[in-house]
Amino acid sequence: MHAIVCHASKDLRVEPQTEPHTLGPDQLRVRIARGGICGSDLHYYQHGGFGTVRLREPMVLGHEVSAVIDAVGSEGGPFKVGQRLSVSPSRPCGGCRYCHQGLPNHCLNMRFYGSAMPFPHVQGAFQQSLVIETHQAHLLADHVSLAEGAMAEPLSVGLHAIQRAGAIFGKRVLVTGCGPIGNLLIGSLRAAGAGEIVAVDLAAGPLACAEKMGASRTHNLAEDADALKPYTAEKGYFDVMFEVSGSAQALRNGLECMAPRSVLVTVGLGGDVSLPLNLLVSREIDLRGIFRFHSEFAQALDLLNRQVIDVRPVISHTVPFSEAVKAFELAADKSRAMKVMLDFGVGD
């Protein structure tokens, strides 16, 4: 079999790998069908890492995948050969203090696909064959495509952000940054009953997608730098803000629009930034971060299977996995691409 391996910045290769054969009783061997290129995958490809995290050895990328079962570790269970799955990349240890506290996304021994945080690195899921634990497997309904199934992971991030925000129903919400996560978040906010969703970005393409996903209004700040100014009147307009771009300027601009006792959830990673602390204090604004997800993955599959959220507008391109470099270069071009999907040649 072959896998997409990142050796260093701009050094991405489709290489042969040893195919797994041994299965435990609670394991499945799957054929990867579709894989979405994530922002972290792009950071490894473009920069060899992000923040202080750096590649120290070659690493298979990828954590947004769907698959078809190729073999089961034990007969008589709920899983059968040929079933279509979305695969959760989250594999907490279950034994550390954070797992025991019900915070598995903060597991001290997390094995999250395609992560260079630990060493040796955790190899990713962009490989033709993979052995997974049964708890990672979530069945797709017949009417849900494998490409949609691969969107469950980024959808889970948005769902976790909403969980961190608290009550959303009827609220006025601002979303800054309309990449794949931002747009999936908008779809989730619409499903959660947000009263008004205002989306902000610097490009027309992402904002057009935001409208399809359910945004009430959109503003292109590259065309109108003062578009948010009306929302700053009378101590702010919005009850909840999701900052998804990772931009320090977007964070500051959005804070000016936040009403007293509102909630700011930071989703995008932008490094160290300065905050107008007086504004947070005087308006009693809650600042909340998010990190990955866990239980939300099952919720994402339920929403996909019941067709509550349509993720298809976010998928802009599909490229054969053998053309990985082309796919990654396309995904890096935000003027052309939203979510670029790799096709591993299985199913659909």
C-alpha cells in the first residue's frame, strides 16, 4: 500500500508502506476512502510544523477520513466487512487524570492521527490501509457519501466550539473567518437555533459559502474595512463571537462589537496576541478557548446521518491521493479552494 508522507517543509511524498495484517478482537482493518486536507496538514507541508511543534522524522499526514471495512478482528460484533465508516482520529488513553475527569480531549497520552507533538510522531491516516479500534468507527447512513463522512472531524470542532459557548438558541452570533471550520460552524449554529449569524472574512469565495451554510449576513472587510462599525454602538451588538481566523486584528475588531456579558470563543490558532483587557473587564466578557473534541464526533455523525447539516457546500475539490502535492498546493490557495478532498479510490 501507499501513504502520503511529509519529510520536511515542501517535501511531500507518496511512498510505499507495510500493510497491516494482525488484528486484535476490538480492531478493524479499513481501506481509506476519502481524506480532507486540514489546516494542520498544510502547516506541516508548508512550514514543517506550527508554533514550537516541528517534524523530527517523516510522518504520514491526515486525520479527516472515511473508510470501508476490509476485515474485522472478531465475528459476531456490530461491524461487518464492506460497511462504510467515518473514522475518529481521537484516541485518548482512558487512564490519565484528564480522561478520568471527563476531559479526554486533554488526554496526557493522546494518540491523535498525524501529530508531531509527541516523539516518535503519531502517524496519520492518509494511507490506503489502516487498523483502527472499534470505538473509532462510526457507521455512515446509505445516503451519506464517503466525502461527507470525511467531514465529520472538522464538523466536530465546530460542535465542540458551540458546546464551549453554551446557550446559542436565539442569540446574535458573530463568526470571524469563513474557512472550512468557520463555515461548518455556521451550519452548526443554524442547526442549534442561533437567531442571527453574521459572518466576516477577507475574501468573496468563503463568504459565498457562508451564505450557503446559513449565515444571515456577510461582510467582506477587504472591500469595506468599516463594515463592523455599526455593531459597536451602545456597548456592542453580539451575544457570542467565534474567532476562527487566528487573526489578532479580527479578534480585536470583533471584541468592539461584543455586548456586556457576551461570550468570546477562540477557535483559530494565531500565536500570542495582545488583548484589550479593559474592554473584556468593563463589559464582563467571557473568553473561552477550545482544543480538539471527543464526544462531539458521534454527534457529528448523527447530524450527518439525519441530514440536519449539509456539509457539501464546503467541499470544493476532489483530487486523487496519488496527486498529493497538487492537492496540497490547491488547498493552500484560499482564492480557489475551500476543503480539498483526497480520493483514495475506494467506494462511491
